[in-house]
Amino acid sequence: MVAVQPTSNSWSRALPPLTSQYAVIGAGLAGSATAWQLASRGHEVVLLEQATPAHRGGSSHGSARILRYAYADHLYARMMVRARPLWDEVERSAGRELITPTGALDFGAQHQPEHMARVLDDLGVEHELLSAGRATERWPGFRFDTPVLWHPGAGVIHAQAAVEAMVGLAAGHGARLETGWQVASAARERSGYRLVSASGAVVEAERVVVCAGGWLPDLLGELALPAGFRSAMPPLIVRQEQAYHFPYRTGGSAAAWPSFIFKDEHIQVYGLPGGEDADFRGQKVAEFNGGKVLPSAAHQDQLVDPANRRRVTSCVQDNVPGLEPDPYAETTCLFTSTPDENFVLDRADGITVVSPCSGHGAKFAPLVGVLAADLASAADPAAVPAEFRVSG
């Protein structure tokens, strides 16, 4: 059972500091995975969350995130090969199914299905490269004009359930969860770091791992990071994205629908069975990087942009005729991206900064936890890809 502490201001100020080897900031997919990995290795861990795990204002809520192997970059495809058995471990350990198999399609005039197929060939990942005609025969709910990549190993992750599972696994190894704990400052001390919450509660930790998602731009200035590290950080671009649930036409079923990525000269969209979020009766579809830019997650208003709705609906009407081009539900979410869409995973002194972002990090969560724990504990810092390092 996860230990949750009350957080009223007077009560918090009266408490002595909570001490721990590691303080992990943020209980989303990355933070929960990191806390689990550190705790399972015998480390003392406190997981600090400003709201509750997988809360609505973060990037790890809801029932639907794509799990896929197809990348034009060997780096991320190899990482998915490593991450998949870790997901199996999470499911076995937590005793619950977190991933629904769907398979995935990649198509569109500006996509790279042939290139991605070569990468999957190199890694031994099952796939097929199909002509537009062959693909239409198998998936009549789509309109194909170019070659199509299909790989059956893809699926949909129940993000919120995954967070709950990994928080539970971390707690089972002794980690402590503190909710309603918004970090106001993190000062360097001789023995480590002193974290102070907005309500005045204090945590003293030898090392800190920051998994703050869209709040990282605001939090960076409060962390005791070396000036050189902070200046070398790539810009973090936070967007309020919009997603829409389109109903399957008569006779359609979520069980028959794959996830997909479509890209042409006008738009890039992704779609997947929406699961619980879509009442199991529609496909979740969104434009990649189609939302407005925010200074940080604190500035989201959760209002859908009508122009974005029109763009996505038009794309569905033109390319996915198996869906009714009239969304029955819509929502907003957060993307935090770097200019090159690579992750950030590096350590400066005793602070490890983790931002597995750019709209494609959820699928790697348990592997990110392994890499972050390796880096934070100095167990195997060389395991972190150089592309993710701020310090080079």
C-alpha cells in the first residue's frame, strides 16, 4: 500500500524534515519508473508529486498511449526492443494487463515506411511493407496512396494504470509517496539537497531525480544546477495538444483497429484505439505538435483550438474513411519537446534531469527508469545514449 501524507500548511511546517537517499520529483510515467528502479535496488526513495500520480494536468494520464517499434532512427527502435520485456516485467509484477496489442500502420506521402522497414529488418522486428492496394484490402477503413508499413508488435499502453502499477511496485520496495508536494526550491547542502515545498514541508535527500514533464521549464531555475549545465540544456518547448475521439462507422470495433501514423505535406497525425477514454467506441486522433506553445505546463487552459479541430477532422475525412468525421469527445494534453525531438537524460552533481519527451516517450517508460536509476546512482552512467546528454 502506498503511504500518502497530508499536506496542510500548518501541519507540514510542524514536521521535521523527511530524509531520504533519493528524492524523485514527479510521479508520472518517468518518475514512477525511476522510483521503482531505485527502490528495487535497495535505495531509500521518496517520490514527490505536486498533485496525484498521473493527474489530469500532466502528460501521463488517461488510457491510451502508443507502443511501437517503427522509427527511422536505430537508436529509438533499439530502445523499444529493450523496453518491451521491461513492460512484461511490470505487468507480471503488478499482476495486471497494461498493454493491448493492436499492431501499427505507417503511411503518407511524407512518411518513411521503406526506411523504417530497413531499421526493423536490422533489428529482427516482425513487419510487412505493403503496396497501397494490398494494404487497402486488409484495412478498408483507411485510404492509402503510398506504400504502408505494418508491424504487429505494436500496442496501446494504459498510461494511468501503468503509473499506478509502477508507483505500487516502488512502494512495495519501500519507496514513500508524498502527494500535494509542489517543489518551491532545491538548495545544495553539504550532505546533499534540501527541498522545500510550497506549503513549507522539507525533504533532505542525498540525490535528486527530476521527472517534472511540462513543469521542468519553471523548475529548472529553482534547482541547484551548475550554471554551465543549465545554459547547455536544450530549449524545452511545451505545447498544449488536442486529441479527438472519432466514432467507428457502423460495424466497426476497437478490436479491429490498429494504431497509425500518417504524414503528408500538410499535416502529421497519429491515431489509436482510445480505450476507456473513448468509451471503447472510437479512435483517438491528434495532430503531432499541432497545439499552441506555452511557457510551461502551469499555463495550460485546456481549451481546444477550433482551427486544430478542423485540420484533424479534415485529415480523418480524407484518409480514414472508416471513422465518422465528427468527433464525439475531445481533450487536451501536454507535449514537452526539444528541437531535435531527442530526450534529455543527464546528471549534474547530485541532480539527474530526466525529460523523455517530444511526444514519443511513454512507450519507453520502464527503460527510462532503468537508465535514470543507473545515472543517478552512478551504477552505469555510460548506458545513457550520448544523444540524451546535456554535458556531451
